[in-house]
Amino acid sequence: MEPEIRYVRSADGTSIATWKFGAGSPLVVPMLPLAPLQLHWCIPEVRRGFELLAQQRTVVMYDSRGCGLSDRAATDFSLAAMVFDLEAVARGHALDRIDLLARGPMGAIAITYAAQPDRVRRLVLVNGVARGKDFRMNAERRALGQLIAVNFELYCQTLALVDFGWTETARLVAAESAKGCNTEILTRWWTAQREWDASMRFPEVRCPTRIMHQPSPSGGVGLDAMRKMAAMMPDARLSIRARPGPILFVEDPEAVAQEILDFLDEDQRPGTVASLPSGIAIILFADIVDSTGLTESLGDAAFRAKARELDDAMRAAIRTCGGTPVDGKLVGDGVLAVFSSASQAIDAALRCGAAGDGVGLKLHLGIHAGDVIREDNNVYGGAVNIAARISALSAPGEVLVSDTVRNLARTSVTATFADRGEQTLKGVSEPVHLFAIAPSLRQ
């Protein structure tokens, strides 16, 4: 059964159709104009590929404006409008920090959005381009383009035959492509995308990026353009697939899905020391309130079941916000995590608190910043101890942060802090000035 359609509204009022399915941290995938949502479900190999991703990710796919199930009245196909659509999808599904998977010319949209480091955790570009003019069809495909204005349905049928041969897949692709677009929209779309240019954003895309090149029978993007793009982005790597395919997953869905998941998860594998921030880290400590009393009142089995559910939810929230749960460092019924920014840690703390409320287990939550010592997949040091002490002082459900964290957060997040004054912490020689995240931020 197809996922349910949910609509979000872009900045100019255009309605964007989305699918959301799976479980885990979010992976957002924009659709091409001739490859709408429903097309992906009618090709078994493609559907299989996305279902494999959905086993470990919450996959959010959406139709381009003017195409598929999205608003057909759209007339603005500028890069800015397309980026607003992606922002609307993230906002509409309450996704603060996402992984992105973009193909072909949709790469320009993804690169522009990923230039905001707090928005994108990891980026995958499959035959993706930053400039519309770098997406080039071969001579055969360009000749077929003349059919668009003459007979759009025949154009879709012929294109599908070129890509898939005389197969049932070709028939299904042609039918869905023709339903999902028309002559006027496709002409406007392709004309506009020729002007898209996100290449000036390369230095700003600091998230880890996997650029995958897969040969296509109809052309698209040359390997040289992808090599140059990988060389100009701070943390990009290029992989080259030998087997050609006209659409993602149609060739070897298991191998392609696994390559994508391996890249998305490489910083989350147990024992990955490099995944922990070096130098100064933002440290979040979360601990269940009165776990001993709850064990007695609920019974050991019931409490452990709730605690495991909460632990999974907290670790997912931490990863969604760009943090790293430290698998080797558990104290009581707590979770320790490290982040590279104060805003990420605060966001994760609020999400963890909400997760605790959801299962009926209140949390003590404390955040501090300082140097940490890394050993295997553990972190140690005075800053870690201070974070634990701050957590212990917090009221049930409250997020307490040190003055250091408050000062860091003021430059990166809109937050209101309630002054809790200087507090003496056990084992810490100097008093620590603490602040609580004001209730207004939770609303």
C-alpha cells in the first residue's frame, strides 16, 4: 500500500505533496518532474530500495511544485522557490536537522539548503549537479525533446522505451510520467533549472557529503563535473558505480541502499572514535528521576521496558540533532551525549525531555561545555563530571545549562534562560552559574 499523502504549504502558498514512512532519523528526498512519488511505487526494484532505506530511516519524499500530486498551478520554478519548498517540507514534518538525498538537477536545491550547517547532517548526491547547465542529455535524448511540444504522452512513452526497453516497467513509467506532468510545466521547469547555480555554495557545505556517479543511458551529468564538485566541497567523497541505471535503485537496489545507509550511519557505528568531537565539546547528561522508586512502584520488568523505550527515543533524538550518544558511558539510568554546538545540545535536551514525558518517566537534564578526554568510545574529564552534577540539580523535566553553554547558545539559537544563580557542585572547587531553559522555548 502506498504511504498516505500529506500536504505542506510553501512560502508562496504552493501546496507540496509529501510521503512519510519508515522509522529513524529523517531522510528527505525531492522528486524529479518526470519521476513523481507514485512512479517510485510501481517499479518493484525502486520501491524495494526505498523500503530498505525506511528500515533505518524516516523517509520523507515530496513531489516537485507543479508536478505529480503537488500544486499544478505553480509558475515559479526558480532555485529560490524550490529551496522554499524543501524548507516547507522540513517545517511541515517538524524536521529540524535532516539527511538529504538528491538526484540530478535537484542537487542544486540540496546544496543550497545544506549550506545552512544546522539544517543538514549528511548529504547524498546521486548524479547530482550544482548548476543546471551541467545536466546534459545525450544527442538521442535531445532529439526526443522536440516531442514535448508536439505530443507529451508520446514523448514520455518513447523516453521510457529508451531507458527501460520493451518492458512492463517502461509502460508503467510512461503512464506515471505523463500523469505527473505536462508540456507547459515541463518546459517551464527545464527552462528555469538551466539558470540554477549553487556552485558558489560549495565552501559553505561542511556536512559530510557522498557524491555517487551512476552512468545513465540518456546522459545527465558527466563524471568530470562530479569530480570537480567533490574537489570543491570541504567534506565530499566521490563513488563511481559501474552498472548503469536510468533511475535510482532500478539496478541492484540492495547494494545501492546499503551504500547510502553505510554512509549515513558511519558516524554512529559502535567504537567509532572519530565520531566524537575533539577539543571542546558540549556535553548533555540525562538521567531518569527516582529510578529506584519507580522500579519499586512499577515492578522491575515494567520499569526496564519503559526505560529501554526511553533510551531508544533519547538516542534517536540525540542523533537527529547532530549529537553522538556515548555508548560506553552510562551512569545509573542516564545517557551521556556530546555535541559540536550548544544549540544542538539544547534542542536534543528538550526532545529527550519530551520523550520522557511521553513514556511517563521524567528526566534530570544538564548541559555543560568543556574539554573532554576520549578513550575508545568513552569521554572523560572534569567537564563531563560537571554536566552530571548540573543534571542532578535540575528539577524533574527541567533543562539546566551552565553559563558557558548559555553564552555559546546566545549566538546560535533563539532561547530564553531563567537565572538560577551560582550553585556549588560536589567535587567542583568554584561555584557554577546555572540557567534553566525558560518554559517559552518549550512551546
